[in-house]
Amino acid sequence: MDNFLKQYARMQKTFYDDSPADVEEIVGNYDYHENFPYETHLLHLYGDIRKPVLADPQSARGFEVGCGEGRMVRRMSRLLRQVDGADISKKMVRAARARTPNAEIFLSSGTDCGEAPSGAYDFAYCAISMQHICVYDTRARILDDIVRILRPDGCATLQFFFSRYYPYCRTAPPPANEAFLVDIHHIDRLHARWTENRWDAAGTNSACDVAFGTDDIPRVLEDFGRWFRQADVWFHDISLGRPDARGGRERVLPEVHPNCHGWDDAWFTHMAFFHLRGPKK
């Protein structure tokens, strides 16, 4: 299995490090993500600002898994005492170190948090990163290492993709007449189910992602129980404001909008946030 893990990590590294594009282009949809309220969801249960996950954020030390060029390190550093991070890409790590000089940025093998110290962090988080890992065993190794770097009373919030009917996705705007509306879906073959190992994925960063649907929620929450004693999940609906798939009307909101209702061709309907407490050391 280790050979397959390394094979997948090599593909990821090549995707990011060999791209001639600048780091903002590589991560994709940069302006959209800059407008998304990640801090609210990462640091508050159910995205409710009355329910912070940390008793004293300004004294907390945080860690970002898959930090890219450091965008969320910069944003979260305004709220936490210290934020460090790790990424699989040397190109991204160089950019993050230059852009976040007060943070420790580590190079990850693709299955860990790099050389981040054990038991040092109050809070770990991931946004816009683990959703792109279509290999379950890779994510499992990363979760092993998240548990390693957290304090015994630490916690984590991880963001993933959710689609209501997954693995079924809408094929096209449904046909309608005055009597019937038929909504047609197909089984998704591009992306991965939660426990799949898509070792042979030829791309990352939306080329082959991981997702789950409504029927998968209990199993996914149970799965996180391998690493944490408590798991909660909540959702941010990004399907609002898109063109009406049933009538084909123009979108209600622009793509970059304060309410962050995503782009029109997105196959997923929600951002899902898992908050995890009680790391099993």
C-alpha cells in the first residue's frame, strides 16, 4: 500500500510543482474563496458565532493542513495567537514562507503534517484541501498525524464536499411540460466515494475529488470515530443563487458575492464542515 500512497503523492506534487501558473491560479477560484466565510465555519459550531469551538482563540496555537500559498494562514492568524501549516508542494511552501513570515510552514510528504511538533497545537483545520484527496488511505494517514500534533484537549475542523444525492449528479436541466417535471441524474464516475482509494487518479484539485451524500452522513461520522471521540457536521449551501436548473434562468447572484453562493457548473451543492474533539492518542 505504501507504494500506492507514494504514487498518488508524486502525482499531486507534480501537479502543483510543475505547473507554470502562479500560485493563485493553481489553487483556482481565488476570488471566490477569498469571499467565503471559512473562519466562521472553522471556528464556530454549525457556523453559529454564538458557539465558538475554542474558549480563548487569541491564546490558541493553530495548524493548517494543506496550507497552499498561505491564504488561510494569514486569515486565521488574525484570530489565533499563532498559526502554522504544511503543504505537499515545494512551490506552495516557498510562497507560504515568504508571505507568512511569522508562521512555521512545513513540507508534507502528502500523508502527514511534515515535521510539525507532536502535541503542540490546540486546533487543526483544513479548508479547500482534503476535499481534493480521492484516496481514503491518504486521508487516514493525515488524520493519524493530525491526532499526533494536537494536544490531548485539542480539536479540529475539516472541510469537505457534499452533494444531496451523491453519487448521483444532475445530468442536464430536466425536461418539463405542463403536467410533469422530470429530474434526471447520473452516477458520478469522475470523483470518489468516501472510502474509495483512487490510486490511479491522473489529476487533483477538482480533477478527482472526494464527496459524500445524504445517505453517507452516519457512516462518515462513524468513520471519524477512528480518530476522535466526538464528531459533528454542518453544511453551507452554495447552490443558492445559481441559474435555476429547472428553468434555465440567469443566476440570481454574481459568482463573487458576500454570501458566497458558488459557481454555476459546481457538481456539489454544499460545503461540509466536520468538527472533531477528543483526539484518540
